[in-house]
Amino acid sequence: MGTANPTALWPKGQAGSWLAVAAFGIAAQAILWSISEPADLFSDFYKAYFPAADRLLNEGRVATWETGESATVGFVNLPILAWLFVPLAPLGEPAAGWVFLALGIVAGAATYALLLRLGDFTVASGAMLALSILASGPMVNSLREGNTTHFVLLLLVAALLLWRAGKTFAAGVLLGLCALFKLPLMLFGLYALLRGHWRVVAGGATAIAGAALLSLLVFGLEINIGWYQNCIAPFLGGVMPAFNVQSIDGFLARLESGPALLMEWTPLAPPLWHKIVRSFVLSAMFIIAFVAMIRGDRSAGGARPFQRDALEFSIVLTLAVVTSPVSWSHYYLLLLLPWALYLGGRLGLPDDNATRWLMAGGMLLASLPVVALPLGAGALAAVVSRTVVSAWMFGGLLILAALIRGALYAGQSSAEARPRATAP
């Protein structure tokens, strides 16, 4: 087996047809924007980011979250981060939303340009990547929501580029900033610590500690404690069965509730069986992933190649998305990064059908349009709510399986390549 050839799934003779890519991309965008959630444009921006910025602009250092509503509504990030959105507040709500969308589109284009620098792309694989971004349901969902996940993807790509250039402290700083906006990405800190990437750890710790200290200095202890109690604590023990919570916890919650609570965003106390199954599944996933990374690292030989770092980075990112207690549908646009590394030949996965179909099938599921299926209360609804509604999570698991399999294969190949000892 050699390095995976992802373009084997690309129709022959059409690799250079950028006109076709543009046509498919435009059609995909038109369809996705017409059917994707949320129904109300920029709902996250108008419920969370803009109100927090507006309060800071007009009232000064006050609580940045909506204290009278559900913990899922309002600005849930560290209070100091709300200042990043204050420049948009003077524009007024409607204009600020459209400006934020424009910035998001620019970020998406910049992400594509940087992704091309990460890999060795042909015309075919570059076109496939462009189409993957344009046809990504979670990407459109994030843009429609007015969320920040697409900006986080840009920072993750920039962090990996810095990592490859040997600027690991700066890479750690960007990863720390990503984790401040999307808490599941704190997993990168644990990974860097366990793998001894000390400059990455230092960079991430600097970013997170600096932001936390600045938040304390600007807002004071009381507001920061209130932020934790209102925006973080409710999610540590509770689970949400809502259709757009694409996590192991969300899947298990829907197994019990079926179609009844697909529009329920209040954290609920999980039953004992949920806790037991969750603990077993997550423990198994983390252990298998870590063992795969340790075994696969044997293939590095003396100098550790970037290919190993890219593969482990992808495993950690996919784990963070799938295993987070609250992993929203738009988090799955982050899987465009391992997909791009795969298309660009930077993961060193086995060149076989299993790899191709796991990656392609996983990305297809993880890119589905984010829609609320109109389910009733019949037998079909009971099945669909427990299976199809979790399609994005299943896609993430397929991609994770391909990545872990690739890491294990690398370790096995390295062991087989070592010369056997001979008798004297």
C-alpha cells in the first residue's frame, strides 16, 4: 500500500473543469441557503454577539449574557471576547449582521487559500476541495447563524501552517484562541501536554491565561463567576437531545427521547444508563486514538515528519468535535481541515478503498444540509430521530475511523520494515 489517492473517486476527464465546479458550487449554495437552519437569518449573531457588544458599548462593563433566558441563548464565551464585536455595534443590528456575513465569506475564501498551501494539490483535488467547501451544509449553517465556527477554522489552518514552519509557540497561541471560542478544542492542550509539545502548550497557556486575566481585570470577579455559572456549568452535567446537537451525548439522549425533544435546547439530567454508556464509549475512543498515535509514531524514525503531526492534529480535532458534550452541527465544518489534508496527500493514509470510502462517506455525511426534519410521532419518526438525525456525528466517526486506521497502519508498516535480528 502507498499513500492514499483521494482523486480516485473523481470522475476521469473532469479534473480541470472549474466551470463545472463553479456551476455545482453556485447551485449547492442556492439550495443550502434556501433550506438550511436557522429559519431566522443571523439568529446567533442577533441573540448573542450583537447584544453583548451593544451592551458593552452603551452600558460599559456589564454581564455579556442574557440572564433571563436559557443558557443556550446569549453570549456564552469569556466576557472579554465580547469586545471583539464592539466595532460592529454602531452599525445597528441589520447592517452589523450583513457585515459579519461578509467577513465570514472573506474568512472562507482565505481558509481555502491557506488550505491549498498545506497540501500538494492537483487541479482535481483543488477543485474537489473547493466544491467540498461550497457544498458544506455546516458551513452554510454557521454563516446563516452568524456564528464564529468558520472563523475558528481559519485560525486552525493558520495554526497548522505555523506548526509546519516550526513556529510552534505561535501555533499554540492560535490554538488557545480557538479553544476560547470553542471549548472542545481545549483537547489540543491535553494532546500537546501528553505528546511533549511544550512550546505549543506554552503558547496555548499564554493565550488562555492572558484572556482570563484580562477578563478579570476588565469585568471583575463577580461577572466572570456569573459567566461560568450561567454559560458553562449547565452543560457540564446536562445533555440536550436537540436535532442540531451532533455529539455522542446528543445521540444517546435521542435514543431515549426519540422525536419528542428534537427542538429542546435546555440541558437535561441524563439517566444512569446514559452516563455508563457515555463513559465506556468515550474512554474507548480516547484510548484507541492515543494508542494509535503512539504506535504510528514509530514510522517517524529519527526526525518527526510533518505528516505525522498533521495526522495526529486531525485525529485530535475530529475527536474534539465528536466527543464534546455539546457539539453543534456547524462544528462539523471544522472537519474540512482533515479532509483537505487528505486531498492534499498530507496524512499518509493507506491507498485503498477502505480509506477512500471511509473519508469520502464520512465527509458526505458531515456535510449534509442542516435542516430540522418535519417528524411526527409515528414509527418512522421514532426510527429517523434515533438514526438519521445523527448523520453528521456518524460522518465524524467514519472520518475518525479512517484517521485512526491510518495511524495504526503507519506503526504496523514501520514495524514490518525493521530488519529482523539474525542469529550470531
